[in-house]
Amino acid sequence: MQVLDLPAHAGLRVDGARLWNSLMELARIGATHKGGVCRLALTELDKKGRDLFVAWAKGVGCTVRIDAIGNIFARRAGLRDDRPPVMTGSHIDTQPTGGKFDGNYGVLAGLEVLRTLNDNDVRTVAPLEVAVWTNEEGSRFVPVMMGSGVFAGAFTLDYALMQKDREGISVRDALASIGYEGEHVAAHRVGAYFEAHIEQGPVLEANDKVIGVVQGALGQRWYDVTIEGMEAHAGPTPMELRRDALLVAADLIREVNRIAISHAPHGRGTVGWVDVHPNSRNVIPGRVKLTVDFRAADDATLDEMDAALRDMCAKSSLPVAVDEVVYFAPQPFDASLVDSVRDSANALAYTSMDAISGAGHDAVYLARVAPAAMIFVPCKDGISHNEIEDAQADHLEAGCNVLLQVMLRAANAPVQEGAQA
Amino acid sequence: MQVLDLPAHAGLRVDGARLWNSLMELARIGATHKGGVCRLALTELDKKGRDLFVAWAKGVGCTVRIDAIGNIFARRAGLRDDRPPVMTGSHIDTQPTGGKFDGNYGVLAGLEVLRTLNDNDVRTVAPLEVAVWTNEEGSRFVPVMMGSGVFAGAFTLDYALMQKDREGISVRDALASIGYEGEHVAAHRVGAYFEAHIEQGPVLEANDKVIGVVQGALGQRWYDVTIEGMEAHAGPTPMELRRDALLVAADLIREVNRIAISHAPHGRGTVGWVDVHPNSRNVIPGRVKLTVDFRAADDATLDEMDAALRDMCAKSSLPVAVDEVVYFAPQPFDASLVDSVRDSANALAYTSMDAISGAGHDAVYLARVAPAAMIFVPCKDGISHNEIEDAQADHLEAGCNVLLQVMLRAANAPVQEGAQA
């Protein structure tokens, strides 16, 4: 068996067909009529998916460990098992009307990397791990990114375990019922974390690129906004005597868009949810509630967007209440790992571009406790969280080849001063 | 008993306290905890309200007739019963969370006119009638203004009788179950029709006037509008690659308002109902449906408003479908009856102003088959169709005094050429 030698292993390639077949096989568990997948976290279907992954991982010689929040770690031994592992992973739970690739790709790309190394008798210095993080989607239990959040200390294990679904079943009980409540261990050290993922957006496709070199994740500030007007009959109430809450809402929707555009390239602003009261054809709306979702690459920009929103609301002709309900800090990824992704894409002659993650991913939490980076590949029309989510086999193979190279580089990198402290 | 002599009867006044007490007594039938009334058309409560009115009408010497759609006509004989009656009336059905005055005031003001004439031994040349129109509100059965619509030939009796409520009960069966299915008679001729009503808007109060001299009713054009965008994740989708249906909706909401304002004083435009799909906080809206309600005093103005709406939709960055779903023609009231309302208010030294009915009323249908006019009185804060609907006793009394005078004038007016043809 060969020890890692970069020049020698630059020619290693994953088996794209095997990766695709694994994706399709996993997608049969919870398959929907429309070609998607419904495999909610900690259900019997999730158990079947987990069991399949565990069987595959053991089949490639991994040792498998489950932690107390149900995260699965499949470990391939290194030459120096005292070193922290180079980890990759993602999730296999889906949205209720989810697709075959979101999350599943990152997990099975990791498995394909291990299979390729086995095929070629390659050993790495540091051990490798493929992680399956519990309940990334948050469809059944909140908070989202639960398993990686516990691992990274974003919230406590006890907090996560006591969360309940709509039927009142706790995470603790759901884990026990599918047999994935592992031993309570402290999160282990990670030498480097990579996550391959479909982009879930349209940028790569619009730019005709195969690999997105992800710089980091946007910070997020979410708001609940309530506009108080006065409901009145549409007929007898002249325009000048109205207090139409929907008119103010319309201005706000426009302004959220303007604020985001004025903070290009990464500023994003969305009003996704609107509730009109009483929502009757011939009644002037007396109250409108809506949500605002601001995203940006740094806190200074988010602060400016926040100030612009509050300024407009304060100047409104009707009372507007603004409550901030969610904050995720911007999370840059590790510069040298990001460079490694870019270099590997170049070395493999894949078209690539710098990208930013607008959504949350397990990697965003992992970046709090380890050097981390992500690899994006295109998905058709940018559509995800949808049964018609689709991706090209050659793109998935390309992302997996990049993942192979960056993991090889990280796993054989010279250990830096203090890295094993 | 005196025959009508205008100078002699200019000093006649209704009993405001009696009117108020009748309103409060009727309001006990279906009274709600919040001080309103829930007395849906053709329910047991409606029957109790009808029975009370019929008893009162018989108590003042009226003959009572029910027609095939359940309209009640209480007739006070005139000196010349071959003349068509001078009629007043309104409705006593309410919204589910309705008030004490909407409709009920017009009926009981008519009753109070008859009581006042009895008290003063006044006979009129033409007979007088007080009508209670079936199902004006349309809350339980559509179409709205059902009884007056059948009477005026806006739609057929059979069409009205076959309409069903949400439980599948037809108007025919509901009428039978409360014993108000009358004989099937053709609508009788009406010499003049007056309707006293709370304004249901804020104009009189804003102008500090007691009597609204209603010139007519606005025409209405209602639309269903659908904007087709593309739903996408709020995070990974940059602003320039979005097809956000809600942004187009926001522009449309603003434009509907602008169009109405540019057609002052009577142009009105309202977006009252909005449906956002998928209506999720972090998903860019892929489809928005909304309603548009345009009103104006004449068809030429409505045509301009329609053209402006369609023009904007055609120029939209996303496909916008516009379906017109309702049209009510503008309905001017009879000029000489409108003058009579104004003159009577002046003679009684009530402050008054010209007004327009933005909403539908039974009088609007009656105006198709008889000279018609309306008398508005203020309601608190312009609020109606609400349990907190309120009106001042002195305003209600003032409107009733105007009603008394205009009915006396009409009932003793010289018969014009061909009026009895």
C-alpha cells in the first residue's frame, strides 16, 4: 500500500458512475412519486438510510462511531492515528419534498473518496472521517443543523435532545427509537473539514462553471415586521382617508430589495412571508405582518442594512414594529483550505469561480472548531428543497475529484506548530 | 285625519328615542358579546328579527306581504291606493361580526316614519311601504343584495333560490324552514324609493356633517391577478438572478393606489387580498395572487383605470395574468329625489354634504326600476361590518327626520304624465 505522495496521486480519479449509483440507491429510501425524496430526520426511513451508509462504510473498512446526538463518524485509519482526522461529510435527512442530492451528495462523495483510495491502495498520514450530521434540514425538529451545531458547541446536547416535533416526540426519544443514540462523548478534534454540496442556487449555472470555490457563508439577520393600519371598507373610504397597511408593506418590500442591491455583490434581502389582515377582497388591509431576511458577507454590511430598514420603518406613515428574531454570524472559511480547493480544481482542469454560501450548512458550524471549506457543484436551474432538484453526474464526479485531492493534501500536510495541542 | 300639506307638515318630527329603542331591541336578537350582532340571512335568528318587524308593522296598521324571495313589504294605505307606493327600506341580516345599525337603521327609520305619521294622524296620497330585503350582506348566501336584486331583475328568482350555503342548504329550503317563502308575484311598481343608511365610511365625520346627500353609487370592477415568478432559496440566490413575484406585487399594489388617486375625487383602488406562495420566510416568492378592486363614478373613468392596470401588468418583468371577475355599473340616483334630500336637510337645518356610495346597497338595485335616493348619516370612525360599529342617536334621528320629509313630499307629489302607465 502506498503512502500519500502528491505528485504520484494527482492522477487519482473517483468512479463517477459508482458515486451516481450510490446516490440513486440511497434515494430509493423515501423516494417520492415526483422523483424526490422524503426522509425526515430520525424517522424509520432515516434509520434505513443511516443503516445503508453504515453498511457501506464498514464495507470499505471503516470503524463507525455514533455520538450522543446521533452523528455518525466513519473512520478510515491513517498512518498516524494520533493526528486529528481530515473530515468530510454532510447530511442524509431531507425536506418533506426534498431532492436526491442536497446533503446526500456530500456524504456519498466522502464515501467515494474512501472507495477510490482503497481501489488504489493509498494510505494517508492523518486518518480520514466521513460524517453524517443529524437533522441538518430542521424540517421535523428545530434548530436546523442540529448535529453539527452540538458538535461545534453552538448549543448544548441537552437543549437539542429536548426539542420536540409537532407530535410531541423528543429528539431523545426519536434517536432511541431508531437505535442511533450513541455514547455521550465530547466532540473530537478535527484537522480539517471539507463539505461537497450542490450549490442550491443559480450562480454556477449562470456562469457556466463546474466548481464553486466557497469563500465562506453569509451572515443572516431575520426580522418579523408588523404594520398597523386601520381596516375599512374599500368602497366608502376615499383614498385620502385610508390607513392602508398593505401600501406601507409594498414600500417596505421594495425597500428591502433596494437595500440588498445597494450592498452588492453579496447583500441579499428577501420578504418571503406575508400575512394580510383581514385579507378580504373589499376591505382595506388593517394589519400586515411580514418577514425580512437580510444576508451579507460581513457584520458591518449587515449593520448598514439593519439601520436602513429601521430608518425606513421609523419614517413610515403608519406604526411599524421591527423585531429581530434570528442572527447567524458571517463565517469565512479557512483561507488555505479555500486555496486548496481552487488549486485542485485548476489542477484537474475544471472551470471554477469563487462562490459564497448564502445558506447554512454543517460546514458553517464546523468552521467554528476546525479549518473548513466547501466545494459547490451546480444544480439544475438552481433549484433545491424540491422534488425536481437535479444535478449532472459529471459535475458531481468533478466535485468528488476535487474533494479527493483536497483531502489527500490535508491528510498528508506537515503538522503545524501546536496543531496537536 | 289630515291630508298631507307640506307647509303644515314641515314641522313634523320623528321620535328619536323610540327609534333608538327599536334599534336596541332588534339588536338583542343575535347580540354578540362584543356589542355587535350576528344574524345571518334566513337563520332562526333572522326569523326572530323578521317576526319582530312584522309584529311592529302590523301594530302600526300595515298590511304585510312576503314575496317569493322572502322580501317583506309593510304597506300603509294612502288616499289613492292605485298609485305606486313611496317605499323605503333596507335589510336586517348582518355580517357574522356585524353591528347594530347597518341595514337595521334603514328598516327601523322607515317604521319610525310610519309611527310618526300615525301619531300625528297624517295620511298621504300615495301609499307608503317599508321593505325588508332578503340577504343583503351575502355572508351566508351569494350573490349579495339578493332580495333587491331579484326585485329589480338583476338576476332571476330561480337563480337566487338555488344558491346554497357552505352546508349545502339552498335559499329555497332556508326560506321554507323559517316560514318566509312568500307567494311568487312579479315585482310591483314603486313610485319612489329612499334608503337611510349609516355611511360605513369616514367622510361625513371627517367633514363634520350630519346628512350625506347621496348622488349615486360608484361602479365597480374587480380583478384576480396572478404573478408568476420562480421560487428559490433566499440565501443562495443573488438579487440579479431572482424572479421574485412579490416584488412585482409590491409595484402593483403601489400602482393600484396611484391609479385611484389620479382619478380623484371618486376613484378608489384597493388590494385587499394577497396570497404568497410558498409563503416561507427564506424562500423567494414564486407566485403571488392578489385582488384589485377599482371603483369610480362613471364607466369612462373605470375604463381608464382598467387600461392603466393592464398596461402596467403587460410591461411587468414577470408574467402577470389579469382576470376581471365582477362588474357593477355606476348607478346615479334620481336627480329630483336627491334634490329633495338636500332641500329637506336644509329645511331641517342639518349640516349636509353631497356624498357618493362606494358600497353596494339595496337602493342601487332599486334605482334600476324606480326613482331612488339615499340618506347617509355618520358612523363612528367610519367603521362598519364590525361589532364595534356605532352611531349617534341624534344623527340617526336627523336622518330619519329627512326620510320623513322626503317620503311626505314624494307621496303627495302631483302624478306625472305616464307615471301610472
